[in-house]
Amino acid sequence: MPTDPASAQQALAALRTSLAAVIVGQDAVVEQVLIALAAGGHVLLEGVPGLAKTLLVSSLAKATDLPFNRIQFTPDLMPSDITGTEVLREDRANGTRDLVFVPGPVFASVLLADEINRTPPKTQAALLEAMQERQVTAGGQRRPLPEPFFVLATQNPLEQEGTYPLPEAQLDRFLLKVVVRYPSAEEELAIVTRTTGTGSAVIETVLSGDRLRAVQHLVRATPVADDLARYAVALVRATRPVADGGDPTIAPLLRWGAGPRAGQGLLLAAKARAVLHGRPFVAVEDITAVAHPVLRHRLQPGYEAEAQGLTADAIIDRLVKAVRLPAAALEGDRSVRSALG
């Protein structure tokens, strides 16, 4: 189903409006989730309990009319509980037996991996192939997952006893890491007022799977100027050791830097943000706006940063200030000048 930038923006705006019926505030979180959805990437949601992370994911599935499953990750969860398993089935009519594959909850278009850091690495790894290859290998056969396929995983940053932090290889599979913060006083008042009455909000389905795939195709077709592509690559390379092209003011603050997948994520998320805001091309503000959710889980602050009390987000702030666009881009792109002052 082909689409154009205007209709794609309208579809995403309708999706945002539908989510607003149940999600109060959290505008930045909703926008970043929509960016990941339009880009066809996965999201890691981090926040304390009670901030509507699960509600956001289930509401998104209803608003897009996509099959939705939820997996509650626990220490005793097994990989087959996610991917599915083969069972022996007997045909009572003729007495024959055969192995039948019973799909697991991963066979859904929207998958909520709730508290993903509460299950051992063996089970966490069951999602790796699904997230990267959009398929599951079970019983010696490769079984494709539904299209589109969107994983939203949640984790609690406070309680770390009995948890298994995600390894860097799996963190890299998430396009964005979205930090869900406390609502403002006005938003919290609206939340408690709305949720303690007799009424219940209804999610309106506004986006079909076919239309979503068309939006995702348009996102990938959105053009990026060469200077902006070089800027995205420069941001990523600046996080690496100085010998590998890193910035001398940024590299000493990190144990290791971001890999090439971070550059891919910057451009893809920037394209999705441009479509979300109704632009047929990527501007520098799109890249800087997605730098934090794309990079924060791909950078590991070092001892010097910890001594200075610098978080990954604070280092990214310094990174954006340290890496400048070429003068030609500054002269030719009005959005570049306005974003960088």
C-alpha cells in the first residue's frame, strides 16, 4: 500500500491521538515509541513501576489492530516458553502420531517482553534471533515471524537483586532505549482523576498492518543529505578510542564506544522522526533529537566519567556539542543553522 509523506504523517498523528485517550502526558516517550514503530526497530523501556509502560504497549497494539502477546519474564522461564516447541500429537482416528509445532508467544506483531532482565541469559538469548532475523529456528526449521514485528521490552532500573542485565550484544538489537520518567504534577492529577472514576477510555484502531508497512517503507525511502550522513557517522566514531577516530574529549570518558549499528540507528530513527513531523527529508534536528535514545544503551561510561558523576546522557550532551557539521552544510541548510545556533 503506497503512501506519501503527508498521509504518513496523518496516520502517525492519528495514532498519537488514539494513544492520548489512555496515556496522559509522556509526550517524549510516545514520540520515541512511534519513531521506533515507523522505523521498524525495537524499544527498551526503562522506568520505575507504575508509569504506564505496559499500558502504552498494549494500547499501541489495539490502536494498530496488530496481534499482541505479553511475556512476563521470570527466572524459571525457558527458551521454548518464548519460541514454542514441538509436541507429539496422536490422531485418534487412525492411531498415527506425529510431531506438531506449537508456536510460542513470540509469534505476534507486537510483543511485550515485561521485565526482560528478570530471566537468565539463556532465555534472553531466545529473543536475539527473533529481533534480528525476524524468524525463529525450532525443530530444525526456520519459521518466519509476522510482519511487522515489534518488540518492546521493559526493565526496572531500581531493583537489581536477582536480575540478569542484558548483555551488550542484545542491547545493540534495540533501536532505542527510552527512559520513562515521572509525570508532572498536572499530568499526575489528570491520571489519578481519570483512572479512579467510572468511565473507561476506548482505544480507536487507526492504523492497519498494511498501512504501517507502507509507512515503514516510506521511512526508509526518505532522503538524507551526504553531509548529514557524515555527521551521524562522526557522532558514532567520536565515541571510540582516539586511535580509532574518537574525540579526545569524549573517548576518555567511555569504556567502549558505539558500533556501526549505532550509525544505522541514528539515520533510520532520524528518517522516522522527519516523517513523523511531516518533512520529506532529514534535518540535523532529527539526528540530534534521537541521539540520546539511540546511543544511551550503546555507551558505557568509564571510571573518569563516574568520578565526575557523568551519566551516558550527559556524555551524549557533550558529544553533540563537540562534533560539528561541515561548514558547507551550515551554509546550505537553514535547519542546520537554527538547530546549532
